[in-house]
Amino acid sequence: MILELAPRIVVDPDIRFGKPIIKGTRVPVNLVVAKVAGGMSFTALVEEFDLSRDDIRAALAYAARLIEDEEIRLVA
């Protein structure tokens, strides 16, 4: 059973242990975000992982939504 979490982002229990992936691929969202954070260009990601620029943007948008509601509480 494939579950769509966001546009272009899905979970399939049979792929990558049910981690969020780019739809139609086996590329995990966390890998895309980590590569961009590490300085990899969109062009390099497109070529290396056979993604589109929209796939990369979707992964970044999904990650941003996940941390949007994150609350940090400082304990003194």
C-alpha cells in the first residue's frame, strides 16, 4: 500500500523500509535533503539520482513542513 504524504512524496512499506521517498523512485527524502545541505547542486542531484528539480523542491518542502511545528523548550 503506497501512501502519498505530500506532492511527489510517498511511503511504500516495500521500499526503503517505509521511509518517505520521491514518488516513482527509491530515493529517500532524507538523502536528497542531506545532499543539498552538504552543498550538492540541483544539477548534480538531477544527474546522479535521475530526479527532476521539482522532485528536489518537493523533498525540501516536505522537510520544511516537518520542522515547521517543531517546538524547542529550553530548560535552565
